[in-house]
Amino acid sequence: MREEVIAVYRALMRARKKSFAGDDIMLTQSAKEIRSKFEENRSVSSATDIQKLVKDAKEAADFLLNMVVQARLTERGTY
């Protein structure tokens, strides 16, 4: 179970790096938020609850990878 939690934590961190590449503010804030949520649920001991949290984290990583789009500022000043 612990290995699965660590794996999904790492998956979220990789997903944020890919989704927010080049945006230092979002990289920092998303890392803080991910850490905060994992720390908040550190004391959860029920296997059922842990599985639900792992499932939610996997969905969040998938969302970051597939649904978040970073607009880039062009030389003309548009996105």
C-alpha cells in the first residue's frame, strides 16, 4: 500500500512538471498543494480510504496531463 501511495505522489509531481513546464510560480504552488494534500491525509489508516485517495490522486495526475493547457505569450503580446 505504501509503495502505491509513493508511486502516485511521484506521478502527480511528474504530471505537474510536464503541465507547468517553464512556469516557475505554478510549479512551486502545485508542489506545495500536492505536498499539503498528502500531509493532510498522512494519518488515514483505513485501506478503503487510502484506496479512494490513491484513485483520486491518479485521476488528478491524469487531469493534469490531459486537460491542462499552458498558453504561451507570443512576441506580438498575445497568447
